[in-house]
Amino acid sequence: MSWGIQPKGFIGHSIGEFAGAHLAGVFSLEDAIDSSSQQRKMMQELPHGSMLSVRLPAAEVEKKLMHHVPMLPLTYPALCVEVAGSIR
């Protein structure tokens, strides 16, 4: 942007979501930092779990999952599915 390039939109993951929202004018810098900090605090309070990246189409992974293991939003439906959950 400092070079005069004006994006039409922003996309981000994790901390990048807050950076993108700030750059898009959704949050002030202070609000983006505060929101990110609050998210990190809340995540630390959650029970320990695991996340796994599986290089299979979502339909294939769903067939193999136990019912209590959630599937997260798809990154690339035909290539990669993220699966998360707590081991009991």
C-alpha cells in the first residue's frame, strides 16, 4: 500500500485475520491487537487437543472419522482436510 497499490480485499489466517481486518478498515490497530490477544488467552484456556492435516478429499475423511471427531472448515476440498479433537 505504501507503494501505491490498493488491494480490493484482504484474507488471512490466525493472526493474519486480524491484520487483514485492520488493513481493510474493520478494526483500529489497537482493537486488532486487543482482539488477537483475547483470542490467544481464550485458546490457552481450552482443553488440550490435536489437529491433523490429511491429504484426502473431505468425503473420504468423513467415511473414516469416528462420530465424535469434528472436521474443521476445508482448506482445499480435494487436497487437504483439517481434523481436530481431543483424545479421550
